[in-house]
Amino acid sequence: MPIAEPLDPARARRIAVVRLHVNGQAYAVAAPTHWTLLELLRYQLGLVGSKQGCDKGDCGACTVLLDGLPTLSCITLALSAEGRHVETVEGLGVGGEPHPLQRQFAERGAAQCGFCTPGMLMSSAHYLDELGRAASPVVRQQDIAAALGGNLCRCTGYTKIFEAVQAAADETCDRARALADGPGGAA
Amino acid sequence: MLRLPVFDVAAPDKLTDALRSLADSQAGARPLGGGTDLLPNVKLGQTRMAMALLLRGVGELRGIERRGDNLWLGAGNTLAQVAQDEQVRDALPALAHAASRVASPQIRNMATLGGNLCLDTRCRYINQSEFWRQALGGCLKSHGSECHVVPGGQGCVAALSSDTAPALIAYDATVEIASWRDEGVQTREVPLAELYDSDGTRHVRLESTELLVGVRAPVPGLNVRVGHRKWAVRKSIDFPLISVALRLELDGALAAGGKLVVGVLGPRPRVLDLKAFAGRALAPDFARDLGQLAFDRCRPLPNVPYDAEYRRERLPVEVRRLALSLFGDQAAQS
Amino acid sequence: MNGPISGDKTAAQLHRLAVDEVATDTVAILGGRHGKHDALDLMTGAAGYTDDISLPRMLHCKILRSPHAHARVLAVDTSRAEALDGVHAVLVGAELPIPYGVIPWTPDENALALHKVRYVGDPVAAVAAESEDLANEACRRIDVRYEVLPALIEPEDALARTDVKIHEDNKHGNVTKRVQLAFGDVEAALAGAELVIEGHYRFHGSTHAPIEPHCAVAVVDGKGLLTVWSATQVPHYLQRELAKVLELPMRQIRVIQPAVGGAFGGKSEPFALEFCAARLAQKTGRPVKCLYTREEVFLAHRGRHPFDMRYRTGFAADGRILAVDSRALLDGGAYSSFGLVTTYYSGQLLAAPYVFGSYRFDSTRVYTNKPACGPKRGHGSVQPRFALEVQLDKASRALGIDPIELRRRNFMGEHATTVNGFHVGSNGFLLCLDAVERASGWRDKWGKLRPGRGIGVAGSCYISGTNYCIYPTDLPQSAVQMALDRSGRVRVFAGTSDIGQGSTTMLATIAAHELGVELDDVRVVAADSDLCPVDLGAYSSRITLMAGNACLQAARTLGERIRGIVADVWGIAADQVVLARRRASEAGNPERWMPIQEAFLLAEGKLGLLGATGSYNTPKTGVHGDYRGGTIGASPAYSFTAHVAEVQVDEETGEVEVVQVWCAHDCGKAISPVLVEGQIEGSVYMGAAEAVMELHEVMGSGLRSDGRKRDPGPGRDGLLAASSLLDYRMPTSLDVPQLSALIVEAPDARGPYGAKEAGEGPLHSAIPAIANAVFDAVGVRVDHLPITPAKVLRALRERPDRC
Ligand SMILES: Cc1cc2nc3c(=O)[nH]c(=O)nc-3n(C[C@H](O)[C@H](O)[C@H](O)COP(=O)(O)OP(=O)(O)OC[C@H]3O[C@@H](n4cnc5c(N)ncnc54)[C@H](O)[C@@H]3O)c2cc1C
Ligand code: SF4
Ligand code: FES
Ligand code: FES
């Protein structure tokens, strides 16, 4: 969608420059003031990983992390992201290596059509972040289900998604424990 | 894609600037907290605005603090913050519960307390696309001349579907309202229950220049118990089909009074006084009578998209269960 | 001969396959617990879906839709829209006058209304503009004059009102199809039965609601070649219908199906958006995208048909089914869609896994002024299965026979023929029953759980593709081209549509297993009509059996060539060469091996470029009976399923919580068990949702959720009650029961390695199992779906012990 939309004389377009960080990269992007963050990501920055399933907050396919918190980009104004940090599914893996969640989702069949997956992964990533910060992390199925409560999946019945998040969460806990018991901790 | 219409955006970082913008915009500006109610409604063409006033940056709307016997919550706190805040969980657990049951995790991260209290009313004939509403021929709340919920009715009876409003009313909360007038900030404070009007097209009694700044709730003493309960078909995402809060004031082991606040009926929560129950023991029959009271005095309408008759049947059960959960061990013993 | 692959393998051959597997001392590829072949693309945003496509100079298309459920279109004035700056073309019905329909016998739809609109949302005009905003604005400026006609919302009204015809040229009033078939003397059998159960069942409408909305992009190149990318599950049928409606030769059309974000039958026929985008691309000479809003997805619908069913079932004292007599009224909505087939399926797919002493069905599908119904997962057979399996449960109570035992007693056996003449090959139904009985702890639970808690069972059967193509043809139903290249890689070209179910993985697994490479060494190029041979599409659970066989044939041809060349070099017999783990090696002598790449090079050096094709056509004898309609519903192989559901019913609120569902499914052979489990879990989830939660309802229609007739009221007829993912309540992660998928393998000689279907069968009996569990829990039956709290409460109030 071109930024410079043809001018309807009756309704002058208002364009603003949004400065934000996306997946660690700073951008200054021109966007019409009535654009959503999802539109900015998909059509301006070409980050099409974030999906649109309902466009009004009902499905979670557009979930991104905004300053670390799962957020529905389809009902967030692009301008609301001014000065903030956005993480999308494109930024999950590090240095070409898949994130543990991506690996677990892939191996365990947690994505069928994959359309809910980017949003699912972002909500899951936040769950792992929280878990990693907990003093004594415990992985509970009901916490996982609650963390994913805003992401609809029509294919999987959620079963394999729960399994994949659980496996990645167990890895997180193991890492946390290993750190705690590591050379420094043991000494 | 469902597109937003064109509008301006302002992002003040001071309350005065925000209030000035509102005052200057000649009713064209809409405060935007999380936008989780406003933006879907604007996308559906149900609400129009010339300017979105982003409240996120306004520091005066943030914070949760103890002020004497009250807990003060800025209108700009997100529902996730309200639900997780230790002070809220301690002092106003029913509010924390209500906040934690709103919508979905993402929405609770975005949505603000102020927005939840100023939430637009909901109805199956209005929360639809422009195309749908045109095919319907509109209604009092859009471009039409009749109400489909109450045929022949004179006013819109769309439902206030806020989960935190019943809980906060049960805590006797008041809201702090500010506006820019005569080159200065004017403030007023009203009981939350009085914020709402019975006209579903204009159910929040705020001038277009006014902002909700914060909520003040007296921290209940040991002789007061407050609880909240919500029912919706799904355990996440859904708006409430029943949202009730109960305040129970005790005299020793017996009830002394309190109130039952029932949401999702019409444009304002129904507040039922419980003085008549003074002296009752916290026993199952009292809980049942509270349910009966709700049944007798409240009539859920076919405004929100679910079978109204069933909601009516279910309401007393939810009230009774809420009461029993507040009675705690006492009910089990008797 | 049955076709390129004769299908019927001997037991010895199947055994050899098993031995092959053991011989490869590694994690098996075939039957191994791998994920999806393309999984990581789904994890990173790299999998391109149709809306991810953005082309230079692309225009955006929006469709203007009818606000009336039934009306004549008197005039469409587009001049105000065309005058808008940035609007490049406006399209009206007269420009696409040729009707289409996925079933060639019932073309009753136009891309844009010609003279009439038949449901709220029927497309009337389309616009191509620089932006979506402009296209929307242009739609607002199209002036349409309608003459409103009476709307028929209830199927009963559609039958009764002979004065109102939804399709003027339809021969039988508003009846789109009626099928009456009888096998044996049902009346006599009922008269002689020990027990006759009569039931009236209602199955409500539900919709697929894939998370990806429909989307199409079209572009015309300098030579006039039209390319259409579409979120479709039937690219081949789309190509055919585009050719017909646009009056272009097939060779001028290229259809590409990118990654599809779920379909479930909801994208299995052409829709207005594809025709409009294509014609607008022709008119403007620019690429055009049309993306449906979520509401438009609900309007496109083609979801589960609401059924009103009356069943009489006769039983012998020992529980044997002597007679099944069914009458069904199907609410078809405004267009035929697959309706002709649905009407047959509503009876034809019921006659297994049980022996019916005699059988008769009479199904009538009518037009109504609502979004058209079509095939949703378990097309046409989920509704009658619900009725039958509840009938069986009622009989088991009346006869005092455990319901699992009752089902066992009626088992038809393997290699048997149903009362309506379908030949069933392998049949693992008893294994399925055993599996769910054991896993659920049935014997300790049935009839023994505390009040409010209950457990129920049901069984079912489904097809692995239909024996006949939708249009008459003798050509193969699936074909694969396979090429080996010098890097040691296998390329598979197939017309198959991966809509999430995993057909790409299935093809890669077969190719890798046969040619001794790893899964990652296989590239699958799929669903591009320029690059791939024809496959009929992802519907009726046909791809694994059909494309799988075609793939197997091509891979075996290449495998034999390579083994032959390597054997020559080593001076051993060709069948002593094993291809596995990126190696060619000698059987029983692991010391002697060469990298598979070297084997490929050797073979290419000797034989020239290594390519092969495989085709699959269905067997044409020994499949079905010889009567009119006897071919519809016949399949090369049948899958079988048993479900046990455990529920908790809150007697005060009437709410049913589905706590756990065990589903055992006989898929013949699980080529990729993780994916088969995923299909089972997804199916059960969807079935459970239909049983207690989801409702695609049109205002003015049917019964309200509380069973009372609703009051249509002015202006509301035909409006969707739920047109968003908020109001159409599909289960969230917090609403889903615990799902236990149990794979059962009764290999069928006609399937690749014995494989049958897994994508639709496991939905069916979930619903009656839940209904039967509700009865076990609280002793009441809710025969009108969905089982809402209001209906349960009402039934509880009428429960005899309450009076
Ligand atoms: C899928 C979905 C499910 C939902 N489920 C629930 C639910 O279960 N329970 C529930 O209660 N809500 C629900 N909501 C509605 C909404 O998300 C919440 O009510 C939320 O709290 C609104 O807050 P907000 O900050 O996003 O409001 P906004 O959308 O920003 O604002 C809502 C209204 O309040 C006004 N407003 C906002 N802040 C102020 C202020 N400080 N002063 C004056 N006016 C102000 C705005 O102008 C607007 O009119 C749901 C929404 C969606 C999309
Ligand atoms: S209550 Fe009546 S007037 Fe109000 S939104 Fe609903 S139909 Fe319209
Ligand atoms: S697309 Fe944002 S919630 Fe559905
Ligand atoms: S994998 Fe298809 S929607 Fe979740």
C-alpha cells in the first residue's frame, strides 16, 4: 500500500513520522496517522510475519511485543509505538538460529497452517521471559494455557502448542537452574 | 482489512496539555487509553473521531498509591498492572479479580482502567460492521430511529459490559474528573455509580472536554468483604454476560448491610442495597436469598449477544455462588 | 487394471515394507516422529500467505454486497464511484454473466449478482482502486436500486412457500436436491424388531473460521497470461472455473496457491474475490488484490448444513441393527455449492462400520436466503452420524447392553460390503474401540461416575477421497513429477494443496523413504498450475491416499533405476541394494556403501537425467454398488474412528464442560505420526466446539439457543447473528478439553504403505460421544445441537425424577 495515497481533496491525508525500534533496529517511518502498528509492520516495513485474522482484537494473530508486553498490533495506532520497542516473530531467532520456542513448535507439530503461529510465539516468548525472571520458576500447564488465552488457533486444538511451550519452558528452567548451580553459584 | 478512517493524533505528556487539547478540539477529540474499545468501534464506524488523544504519555494518570484510607489508582494504569499490583490485591482483591478477567492477556496489557470505566455500551445490533448496521436499518445508537432490543422503546438500553465498574462500585469508589476551563484545570469528584446514565447512547456523564484522571476507593475494613464474579461462554477473550460484585458489611458474624452490583444489564450497573438483610447469618439460605433478590430485581435484556432468558436464570446462581465464596468457612460450618 | 498403481498390495509386500524400515538402523523417516517439513518457515514469518504478496502498482479491490436477503437488482449506477480519483475500474454482474458452481451440474452462482441477490452479503459490484480506503469509498458511491422480495429463512418455509422462488429456473421449487434410496425392506425389518428407537435430531450450522481470511491477487502479463494467487484449497477447480467465467483457455491461466492459513472446507470452491480480482486485473492492466474482511469470511461461509433429522432404528434383542430409516431436511442457503454431494453424503456415508440389516434414507436440501452451506470437515456425514450414534446409545440403555459392546456386536468386519454396496477394505474399528475403552478407563467409569460426571462413546467412518472426480473424466486424480539432481536432492512437483494438514510433508516423507535421502533433501513444489501436474485439491481427505500413491510410484521408479545401476557396479542383485540415510548400501553388508549423491550421479551418467512421473487413479471395479447414485460417497479406502468423551455437567447452570476426549483413529498407516495426531486433535477440538459452543446463525432463523422460536422483526431477516471472531465463539486455549489422540493402523492395500485418511474422520463421533456422556452424567438427552446450558437446564427440569 503506497504511503502517498492519492489525495481525496475532501479528506486530506495526515502523515507523521514514527520513530521506533523493531527487532532491535531503529527506524523512522512515515505513516498516515490513522494507520495501525500492524499496517506499519506489514505494509511499510515488509515484516509480514505478523498476521491479520480479525482486525479488531478478537484473535491474537497480530500479537507483537511492545516494550516486552504482548500487544495486539491491529488495534494499536502506529503512532502509539513512537519511541518504543517492538518485537515481531522475525526477530525471535538469534543469528540465524531458531529460538527454542521455534524449534519446539517445529519439532512437535505445534503449527499446522501456521497462521496463528507468529502471534502464538510472541505470547509464548513473553511467558518464557516471565518464567526466566521468576525467583523459583515452575512450569504449569494452566499458566501456559492462560498466557495463550488471547491467541486463537483453529487447527491444533492447542494440544501440541501446549507441549511445545512446555518443552521450551522446561529448557528455560533448566538453564536458569544451571546458571544458579553453575561454577559461580556452586563456589 | 478493516480500515480506520482518517483522524489526527495528539500525544501530550502532561495532563494540562491533554485537557487543553480536549477543550480546543470542539468535541472532535477522543481520549484514547489503550484503544481496545475505541479503535474497534471506530473501525466498525460505530464511533467517529477527528482526533485521537493518546493518554499513554500523561504521567499524572499513572501510579497506584495509598492516600490515607484510600487507594488511588490512576486512570492510565493498565488492567494488567491493576490485576497484578500487590496493593490492589491486598486492599481491593475484587478489583484485581475483575481486572484479571477482562478480555485476554494482550488486551489487559493495553487496556486502561479509565477506558474500562468509560467503555462504550454494547449491543448485538450496534457492535457490527457499518454494512451490517445499514442492512439492519440502524437503531437509536446509530443512524436509525428504533430500538430492536426493546421494540417501541424510547431509549437505548445497550449494556455496560465493564468488569471493573461493578467491583469498584462495590468498593464505594469515586472518580476524579478534570477539565480545562477558564485557563485552569478544574476538577470534580463523583461516586462511580453516579458516573453512569441510563441512556445507552451517552451513558458516561462526562463532558467532551473532561478526562477521568483517577479512581479513589476507600480501603475496606475487616468487617467488609467484597467479591466479584464473571460469567461468559469462553474463559478468555469474551466480554462478560454476567458481571456481579457483592459488598458484604458485617457485624460480628452476622450481616449488617452492603450492596449487590449487577453489570451487563443496561447502560448502568444496577446497585441493590442489602440493608434489609441485616442480622442474617452467613449461611446458604442467605446466599440463596441474595440470588433471588438479583432474580427479582434485574432483568437481563437481549442486548448483548446471548440468550437473555438464560442469563436471567443464571444470574441468581452466580450471585449465590459469589455470596458463598465470600461467606467462606462460615457457610460451610452452618 | 485399476490405474497406474494397482493399489492392492499383498500382505507379503506390506511385510516387506516393515522389514525395510527395521533394516535402516536409524530414526525411521516413514512413520518417524518428525514435524512438518516446512515448519520453520511457519515459525519465522517466511511462509508467504496470499496477503503477504505485494506487487508493484498493485490495486485493491473491494466488493459491494447486498443489504437484503432476497431482492431483485433493478439498476446499478457506478458513475459516482468511477468519478472518484484513484478508482481504476468498477465491475458489475453483467460483465461476468457466466454462472459457475463447483459441481458442474449445478452452476447457480455469479461472481456479482446478475438480476437477483439471495442473501445478505451477496456480491453486487466490485471496485479496483489505489488503496483499500478509496475502494471502500467508491463502494459507498455505487447506487443500487432493489426490489425487495420475501425472504425465506427457515428451510421449512422454503419447502412450503411455493410462491417464492429463490432460483427462478430451478425445477423443483426451492428444493435443490432430493435423494431417496432404500436397501432392503426397512418397514418389514422395523415391524419385526425387538426395539425401535425413534428420534428427532437437529444439527445446527457452524462455520470453518480459519484464522486466515480469504485473499486473492491477480495479475495479467504482456502475453495475456493471467496469474491468480489464492488462499484456496482447490487450485485446479479454481483454474477451471476462472477459464469458464472469464472465457479464457486454461493455458492462459496460472493458479498458484501460496501457504494457506487454514481452510477446513471453507476454501474449497471458487469465490467472488477470485473472479473479481482477475477481471479487474484484466480491465486495469495492473495487479489487483482482494482481501476479505472477517465479516466477509462469515458471509462466504459454505459451512456445516443445518439438518433436521428423523430417525427410526430397529434392533434385535441382542443389539443388532435390523433397520435404519432416516429423513433429513438440509438447509442449503442461497446456492448449491457442493449441495448435490452433501445430500448424497447425508445418507450414503452412514452405513459403516456397522452392519445395517436394511437401510433407507430420504434427504432433501432446500435453498434459503442465507449464506450458502457447503463442505465443512466431515462433509455431510457429521450430522447423520450424530443422530445414529445417539440412537445406538439409546438402544444400549433400553437393551441393557454396554454401548461399546453394542457397537462391537454390529461390527461389519474387514473386506466387507455395506448395505448400500460400498466395499470396505481394511477396518480397524474394533481396535479403535479397544483403544478408547482402555485409555479412558471406560469399565470403571461408565454408569459409575458421581452425579454430574459422565462418559460416552461413539464410532464413525470416513472416506479417503471420493472415487470420482467432481467432473466426469478418466484422467488420473493425482499425479507427481519427480526429479533427482546432482546435489543429491529430490524434487517433487505436485498439484497438492497444503492447507496446514501437511500434504507437503507427506510427499517429502515418501520420497525420502524410498530414495534414501533425509527429509531436508526433498524439495516439494506444490500447487502451481504452471509447474505442477494436476491434483484435484485438498478436499474429502483424498491427498494422502491419492497423491501419496502417485508419489510412491514415481519414487519407486527412480529407486529401482538407481538400485539397478548401483547393483551393476557392485555386481549384485538390484534388490540387494538399500537406499537409506543418504547412502546406497548392500543389504546385510554395511561396509559396502556409497553416498547417495554418488549413486544419483552414477545413474544420471548411465541413464541421463533422472526423472519420473507417478499417477494415481481410483479403482473402478469392486468399489461400489451398481445403482443410480451408488458412486457418490464411494472411496478407495475408509478410515474408522472411536471416541470416548468425559464431561462434567453443572446441574445448576446447565453448563457442560468437556473434560477429556479420547479419540482412536484408524488411518491405515501413520506416515508422519506427529501430523496424524495433530489432525486427530484438531478434529476433536472442532467437533467438541460444535457440540457445545459454536453456532453460525442467521437472524430470523430457527430456534433460539433456548429452544423458543425467535422473533424475526423488521429488517433483521438474514443478518448474521455472529459475524466476528468475538461473537462466533470458538474455544480459546482455556476452553479446550484434554485431547488424547490414539493412532490405530489397519493398513489398507489401496493406500500408500497402507495409509488412509486422518483429517476429517476424527471429528465425527466426537459430537455424539459428548452428547452420550451428557446423558450418562445427568440422565437427560439434548438431541438438538448445540448442547447449550439453557437446553440442558430445560431438559433437567423435565427430567422425570424432578417432577
Ligand atoms: C476482544 C475484546 C474483548 C473484550 N473483553 C472485555 C471484557 O471481558 N470486559 C471488559 O470490561 N471489557 C472488555 N473489552 C473492552 C476493552 O478492552 C476494555 O473495556 C478496556 O478496559 C478498555 O480500556 P482502553 O484503555 O483500551 O479503552 P479505550 O478504548 O482507550 O477507551 C474506551 C473509551 O473510554 C474513553 N476513555 C479512555 N480513557 C479515558 C479517560 N481517562 N477519561 C475519559 N475517557 C476515557 C475513550 O474515549 C473511549 O470512549 C474487550 C475488548 C475486546 C476487543
Ligand atoms: S439497545 Fe436498542 S438502541 Fe441501543 S444499541 Fe441496542 S438496538 Fe440500538
Ligand atoms: S488481527 Fe489483531 S486480534 Fe485479530
Ligand atoms: S496452526 Fe492454523 S490456526 Fe493455529
